[in-house]
Amino acid sequence: MSRSRVLVVGASGLIGSTVADLLDQRGHEVVRSSRSSGERADLTDPASIEALFERIGPVDAVIAATGSVPFKPLPELGVEDFRTGILDKALGQIALVTLGAPRLRPGASFTLTSGILAQSPVATGAVASAANGAIDAFVRAAATTLPGGARINAVSPTVLAEAEGYHASFPGFVPVPAATVAQAFVRSVEGVETGQVFAV
């Protein structure tokens, strides 16, 4: 394993912080970014993304562990709920790739975060299903055309063991620890695969 410079966006969240800590333990140089700490960035604002890359300089890998969506029954969801959720989770990560790709070192990688609701819906997860499905589809398409030999994958976790407040919304789903999910990000950063969705 060679040492890489890895940007983790969403590093203040449960998945992002676990991933950043694991990569740091594995000897990588980790640049932590979030809306509120580290190298601050808002993925819903293209200018903020461009400023982030200008500040940090070249990296070998970019991880996006970001995005929030409303969880409500479909009859309670309006168009604006979908617009906001897809902008925050899907379009934000897509913008990170499209704006960041020209700035990465040759052979770099992107790893995005989608989720199990793209394949297995729950009663309150329609917005999450739409956003996660968009990310998975984008990863498969982008893998065919990214410049500089860059790779791209997504990690699609189920409900997290630590996120107990969500367990009731995922009946029959087996929660997984954030540490297990973090291993899939290592697989993407240190491996050779591209265009894949790693279900955890």
C-alpha cells in the first residue's frame, strides 16, 4: 500500500470521521472537510467546491460521505422535499466529481456514498431512494469517461448500528457498524475497481 493524499468531505459525520480515522491509521495523509469544520465546503455551492480544491491542492483520492434527505411518508413529501434532498445528497456529490476531476493527480479515485434504499425501500425513504439511485447510476456512467485514468465507486451502506434513532424506520434490516462500512471505502481507495457500488 502506498501513501496517498485523501480528501474526505463530510469528515465530521459518523461515516466520514470513521473513514478518515481509518485511512489515517493506514498511513494516508487525510485532508478533512465538512460544512462546519476542517477545510470548510458546501457541496450545494459550486464556488465553495472550487475554492476547496484551490486551497488544498492536488490529491490522490476524494471521498464524499455527505448528504442529508428528509424522511417522511410519501403523502407528506412535496416536490421541494425531493428537490432539496437530491440537491444535498446526489447533486452535491456529482458536483464534487465534475469540478474536482480536472484537479486530481493522474490515476486518482473518487468514492461517493449512496445507500441501501436505492434497492430496498422503506416507508419514509422515497427521497433517499431517489438520491441514492441517482448516485449509483452516475458512478456507473462516470467510470467510463473520467479523465486521467481516474476511478470512481460508491459505497452503499445499510442502516448504521450507531444510528439507533433510524432503526425503527428500517424493520428487518440488519444494522452494520460504521467501522465495517469504512472498510469499503478503503477497498475503493486502495484497490483497482471502478464503476462499482459496494453494498455493505
